[in-house]
Amino acid sequence: MKCKKLEQVFRLVEDGEGAQKPGSPRNSVNLLASSLRALHSAFRLGTVRSIPVRIDTRTMKVYAPFSQGMPQANHIIRPYARKADKIAMSFVSPVQILPGNITPPACHYTHNVPAVVFSSGGYRGNLFHEVNDIIIPLFITCRHFQSRLRFITTDFSLPFLGKFNQILSHLSSYEVIKAAANGSVHCFPGAVIGLHYHGNLALNTTDIPGGYSMLGFKQFLRESYNLKVGNVSEINKPVLILLSRPKTRTFLNEDEMVTMMKALGFRVVIARPDMMSNLDKFAQVVNSCSVMVGAHGAGLTNAMFLPQGAVLVQVQPLGLGWVSSTYFGRPAKEMGLKYLEYKIEPVESSLLTLYSRDHPVITNPASIFSKGYLAARAVYVDGQNLTINVVRFRGTLVKVLKLLGRPAPLS
């Protein structure tokens, strides 16, 4: 059916956290003719009329015509997903959307594709937050445009753009406009200010044009990074990658763990920070592995590069049960991975050397979290290391072998 020509009208459409939680800040604003779905069809068929949204990249003021009845007031958006996180948002610059009754500046550049404005500020440098707060929201917001859009990034970070260049270049066919360095007025047929966000490592299929799921996101990663291994069955001898943390939640008996893993028949790859620093290369390493083992932390986000049917084993430190399962357990299963948890005993935590066995830190972590996240983080996230009971942990890895359809050696 031929798509009807869209009216020369722009309207606000709220989405993400702002739509889900009454009274909370809007997560993104679409300055688009009709809905995202209709606009995508219109751009594909070439039926959008040119009434430009003008973006002054020097001031990050957006001049947009609104339809009759829209509020004639300024809108301020900080284009980052974690709206409720004051610390993250303190690193995100505001974008001002001005009503249509203000005379806009003249266009320096005119584009025939829409703009998507996002911040690369926030918790950049932490892989979980970079993927959760920016990369997956970019995929949700942009994939259905089939690369026919142009990014404008505020709070520009060269390391971020270099780190995720493979992804950004597969979402857009155009060079990223760096807002602070550009200083020009750009005119677009529409714009999305901010990104749609569905929760921690989450994609709500029914809310995405094209119906993309977490499996669709993984396929997108395979294409972006040219990953060769599609299914774990393609790997002959089981390969286990162990995420080695040097500062917190460190495996204090890592050598003993590796010896046990090798005795079970795994080829072991120890991933230290220097190996993990180049995401393009590390994605290839992870994709060649059957199993990932690591303590709860941002490094487990790299499980998104594992082949289908691989196993993620998350070592759950003391006090981090809920966050471990929520942040990585559910998403791992939605990625087509098999998932196991190893919950440490108090004796495996260094906290037992600092607190008595009957101290609330050991017996009642919820009481520590009730004092606030920062207090709990200092204890459980930043303040403990792990000495794994290799005999007990061996049982978890035997389960891994069974999940992979591999025989386990006799004890």
C-alpha cells in the first residue's frame, strides 16, 4: 500500500522512562512528522515534505515548528537514559527545544535525513553503562531507519566514538556531528532528541518498529563486528574465558581456579584489562569462547559477543544477589545464552576478615542497603575480594559441561 504523504506538522511523542513513570522527566522527544514507524516508511518512500527542524550545534538550541494546540513553551532535555540518576545526569549537557513562534536562525547545512541527538556523557568509561545507557537505546531508537539518519552527539568523547565506531557506523551512514566542535546551524526534516530506553539491558519487542529483540541486537553486533562464530556447537574444544579483575571483587586464588578449569578439559583464556581495552579485538576473542566466567561487574557485559548456546557463569559476591540476577541473569537468557550463578559463601568473601560472622554486613546485607546505595557500594561492590572454594565451584563447571553436551572427567 502506498504510504500517504505526511502532513507538515511536528508533534512531541514521549517514550522511555519519562512515559513509564508519571511525573518523571521525559526520556526523549521526537520532533518528527507522525510516529517513528510512519516516519520511517515515509523516508524510505521519499514522501516527507521539507519543514526543517533547525539545530544550532553551538548552543544546542533546537527550533521546531509545532502543531496548533502544542504547548508554546521551552523544553529542556538531557539526552541520556538514566534520568533519575543525579550523578550520571550531572555529566550530561542540556538541549533546549524552542517553540515555533521564535524566529529561527538561518540554515548553514541542510540534510535530507533526520537527526538523532544523544549525549556520550554520563557514566562513560564503564562498559555496562555505555552499552545499557547509550548503545542499546541507540539501537532501539535508530535501527529501523536503516542507517538513514545523522547523529549529533553532545558531551563529545573521542574515546567513546572510537570504542563504538563499528556500532555507530552500522546505525548511520553519515559522519557523527560533534556538537561543541561544529558550531553551525543544521536543518533536518525531523529529529529525535534523546534515546528510547526500556530498562537494564532490555529491549521491549512490541515497542520497537520492526519488532527487534535482544536476539536481533546480538545479530546486529555480529554484523557490526564481523563475528565468525554463530553457535557454540562450532567450537571443537570448550574454551573458557575468565574475567580477571585487578582491583575489586578480585579472585584471590585465580591460579588455583585456572588449574581446576584446565583439569576439567577447558582451554582457559584469562582476560585482563589490557586485553579488554580494545573492544573490536576483544569481541573476536569472546566470540571464540564457549563459556564466560566472572564476578559481578561491568566486564560481564562482554557476554553479548558470545555465540548462541554459550554459557555465562556469574560469580555472585556477598550482598549482590539481586543486582547480579537482574543486571545479567535475565538479559543473558534473552541473548540466547545459558546462564548459571555461583553464589559465594561468607567464608569465600574477604568481608569475613573485616566483620564477625554475625555482623549485619554478613548476615543481613539488606540492612546495609537500607542506608543507601553509596553505603552498600562501599562495602559490597568496592570493598570485597573473593577466594573461591574450587571444590564447590568445580560442581558448577561440571554443570557447564553438561549444558554444552560435553562429558566431564571423573573426580
